[in-house]
Amino acid sequence: MKELLCILLCLLTSIQKANAQSKKFSDIEVGYYMKHTPDSLVREKYFEAEMVLILNNNQSYYFNPAMVVFYENLDKAVSTYSNVQEIARNPISLPKIRHSAWRENENIFITSPLGKYNYTYKASKIKWTLLSEVKNIGNYNCRLATATIDGDTIYAWYTTQIPFDEGPFKFKGLPGLILEVYNKSGTIEIEATNVAMNNVPIVKMNEALQVSLKDRSEFMSARDKYHRYPFDNNFPKETVDRKINELEKINVFLD
């Protein structure tokens, strides 16, 4: 309970409104289904979410709309309840998949959660290999590309019928929109569910408890530190051991 209260208090003091001054609008909105299996040895336990990618030539944002609802509900709770204890007694469900990706021209910034913090860092470009395999996904003719990331093989199906070098999360940089992407073991799966011409503001959520990092190597160091001791202060040994045991089972990461 103390840990929950600490997280809620930090969220309440850090919450920010989205940037209402953004005047840039999307050309296309893509819905994706995302499935993540953190422990490759336990396939029946996985997280899933309906994600959204809004984009134009210069900008894009990939995010979980459930996070928008979470922050809206938390904002309402702040207005409704008089203290943190009341909010804790009326918990707000926090989505399991909280990652996002923001592109500004050629620069891609990934936001990944570690505990109650959201770490943002600049992503490196993926080096894709274009293959000759083809298949249809819905009404689109798609081609296959592969890449190797951290020793894992990534497969991406993209269509040149939608000429944006875009895709879900950090998977971008092909000569067409990526409609399906997955890794070799099938523990990360993302597939498009709908594509629509949609003119909506491209506005980035300002996630609470944001920590800005230079690059992915700094994030990897932070992640390693978190997995060794995932608390800010001293906690009972059994609580620490239980959490570390949970973290040790994670061998598939979204970053």
C-alpha cells in the first residue's frame, strides 16, 4: 500500500496537460493490435493493447489510447477526492503496455516505462534487409524485410501502396508503411487492424514522471539498475525479493 501511495503521489504531482498549442495534423491514422509476451517460457501470459499511429511526412506518434484515458481518469480523481488515500481506495487501472514513440522528421524518440518512471531516449535507425517475399494483408500488397536487433530477428511486412516510411513503435524506415511486424520467437507481435485517411492533431502526451536520456545505452543502464533493485527507498526484504523474482522472469523487452 505504501508503494502504491508513493506512486500515486508522484503521478499527481507530475501530471501535465498535452501540448494544446500543436497545430500539426495527421494524413493517416493506423490502428494496430500489439501483443507482448514478457517471459518466452510462459506463452499463456501476455499483455495486449489496441495501439494507434498518427502520422504525416514530418511527424508521427505511436501510443496506447488507454493511457490517455488513464490520465483523464487520474485528473478527475484529483478533482473528486480530497487526498491520496481516497484515490488509493478507488484505484485507477494502469495499462500494461505504456510504450510510445514520437518522430520529428528523421529523429525517433522512444518512451519506455521502468516502474513508475517514463524514460525517453533517441532511437537508432534500424538497418533493414529487403527481401523478395510478398503477401497480401487486407487490400494491400506487401513485401518482407528483416533486421537484427540485440541478436533477435525482426520480420516486417510493408506496403509501398502507402508511401510513408513509417510503422508501429520504433519499427520505421522502410519504403512504405509497415502493416505487420514480429520477432523470430513470436513474443512480440504487432499487426495493423485498420488504416484510414484521418486529419487529427498530432499531439504528444506528456507522460508523468518523465526522465530524458541521451540514447538507448543510458536506458539500458537504467533498466539494469532497476532490475537489480526496483525501489527508490528501503522496502521489506520479502517485498524486494518478490519483485526481483518477477523481473528475473522477463526476457523479452519492448525498448
